[in-house]
Amino acid sequence: MPESEFEAALEPVARRMERVKLPASFLRELLAEGAEIQLGETAMRWAGMPNKNERAALTEALGALTAAGFLEPVGKETWKVVRSAE
């Protein structure tokens, strides 16, 4: 059972994140209110040279956080953090 809204938001993509070794702690650190997240730059910070599977998993995780109200899309592959992860 998820302990927080952040964990609940990632629950649908948790298995995928586990398979590509994308830690929830990395995503939690991204959620500084007002910050902008760009997919390419974030994927490079996490995976070095991300493959398409890693990039897709990160996209899904960011999508889950968007659906839960943590992020707001502001452009192609760019999001603004609207609230932190508690």
C-alpha cells in the first residue's frame, strides 16, 4: 500500500521503473516547486546515455506524476513542477 500521494502516483508504473532501475528517489528530487523538467536532460542525468526503453520509462513516470497533479506540461517533453512530493 502506498504511503504517500507521490508513491500512489507512481504505483501504476512501479514495475516498469523497477525493470529499468529508475529510483523513485530520483523523481522525488526533481519535484522542486517551480522547477522545469526537460525529458532529454533528465534522462541524461539519470541514465547517462539513455536507451529508448529507459527514456520511455521516464516518460511514463513523468506522465504518472502529471496525472497526479505534481507536474504540468509546458511544451514538448517539458514539464513544470507545480507541487513537491511532500
